[in-house]
Amino acid sequence: AENYAIKTGVHPAETTRNAIHTFRRQIKRVGISYDWEAEIATSHPGYYKWTQWLFLELYKKGLAYQGDGMVNWCPSCQTVLANEQVVNGACERCETEVIQKKMKQWFFKITDYKDELISGLDQVDWPEATKQQQLHWIGKSEGHEVVWEVVDGAGIPNGKSIKTFTTRLDTIFGVTFIALSVKHDLVGEIRPLGKEAQKYVSEAVIQSESEAKRSGSKNGIDTGTKVKHPITGELIPVWIADFVIGSYGTGAVMGVPGHDGRDNEFAKIHTIKIERAIEGNQENSSDLYEGKGVLTTDFPNFGGLTSEQAIEKIEAEPTYSGVITKTTQYKLRDWL
Ligand SMILES: [Zn+2]
């Protein structure tokens, strides 16, 4: 409405009022019978005083707060765009290239209610499928957070680190790469990326993540940066990959191509080493095994342990405290 006002010089209050009249006339003409006494207009002061009241109540309780969020920004229109308004990386209105901009946004703290939202499902008579969707949306999963120290060219930690979340800590000996989302904070600052990598990043950022997810994209690029394996000390390459969703979890994942189908596909396309670190009961010579089993690593004290024993051992080992931490992760984000 603001941009239309700038273009035409007519006040938004007037154009909005006219639009409402047009809608009402059209709805009546097609014979839809609404109860017009219950009609509301969200732009009417008598209506929005209640939205404002509600917002203030949430604010007073700390449930509305300001934080940084990434938005699609059209530098020419000077406005935030919804994903649907970005067409091939350009603004649908003026075709200017859309950029990602960090901006102060208001968030509603729905994550305070994540466990209540799950337990409350027992008390509503929703269809089972709807409850499943709700659970999927909240996305609770138990696992571990692993901190990977970034190292310089000489293999010395440079003070930066990457966090990943996994539900399969037992596969950690099979990690052969770390993958960052293009939106990960470190992407801009880890060792100067090559020309090719920079080009890849700027293109990938424009393509929305949901698009990448839908098309099952396996694009990625080796950054040349390495991290140190928190247990073996081995140096692991850091990739940027668009299958990693920036808004989910830590925005980085540990790549275990020997034990995860998606990582396996990615590794094959980019010829990254595939390592089997767990054997199941059955003879299985393929390079992918997604089940649990017995660790095959020759790293001291871990080879021969079962998946469960290995996880317990890592959790109990003081050396890894603060580096590998048991945690619960939720997909649910605060409401933007
Ligand atoms: Zn524009």
C-alpha cells in the first residue's frame, strides 16, 4: 500500500477504503451471504486498538521481543519481500536483484511453549494426521551437539568453531566432511573463499532454501577450510551445501556418507571420502549402512563397542565435556 501511495500520490487510507467497497460490491454480486453486521476491517482504529493491546500484553510478559532476522530486501523499493514476491532472485515489482539483509524484527516467543504444545495434543480431539503434522512442525529430537574447532593452514585452532547437531553420535567416527548452510554466520568470514566459492555463495543465497529442498539440490563447494575432529583430531574439510537449512538447528551438519543416505549421495557427487565406521549383524559390503551396530574404528578404546556403548562412553568422558553435549533440539522457531 505504501509503494502504491508513493506511485499515485493518493493516501493509503483512501485506496484501502475504495478497495474494501469494491470487494464488498463484488461479494454481494456473486451472491455470497455473509452476516455483514460481523464485518471487520483490520485497518480500522476500533479494530487495531485490540491488536495493539494484545501485542502490549505479550510484550509486558516478555513474549514479544526484537531480534535479528534475515529478510529478502529490495534495495530499490526499500522494502521487505515475502519469498513469494521474489521471482528468480529478483523483486517482482521492479526486477531489482533481491539481497539478504539482517534486520531488527519482532518475534513472538512460541518456543517457550514447545513442550506444552506437545503434551497438549493429548487433550484435543484433532484427527491423528493433524496431530502428527503438529509434532513434525515442533520437531523435537534428542541427540548431541558437537563443537568442531576451525583450524588455520598449519592445523592450529584459530578460535572459531562450528556447531552441529546429530541424533546419531555413534557415527562420529565416520565423519568425512562438515556442511554449512549458505546462511551460516561463518560463511562470510572463514578463510578467504576463492572466486568460485564466492560466486557459488552469492547465487545460492538468492535461491530460497525451500526451493533447494524441494528440488533435492546437491550443490555444494569445498571452502578449503578445515576443522578438527573432536575425538580423533583428524582434519575434516568444510563444505558449503544448499541441502543444509540455515533456519534449522545450528545451520551446519556433520557429513557421514557411510551412514546417512543424503550425505552419501552428496559425497558421491563431489567425490568426498566415504567411510564405514559401523557394521551391522548382516554381511553388507555396500558403502552405506544406516542402522546401528558395532564400531569398526581403530581409534583406541572405541573399536568393538556397540552404538549405544560408544555414545555412553563419549558422554562419560570428561575430555569431551563442553565439546560434545547431550541436548534436545526443536525445529520450532520463534514466530517472525
Ligand atoms: Zn523492487
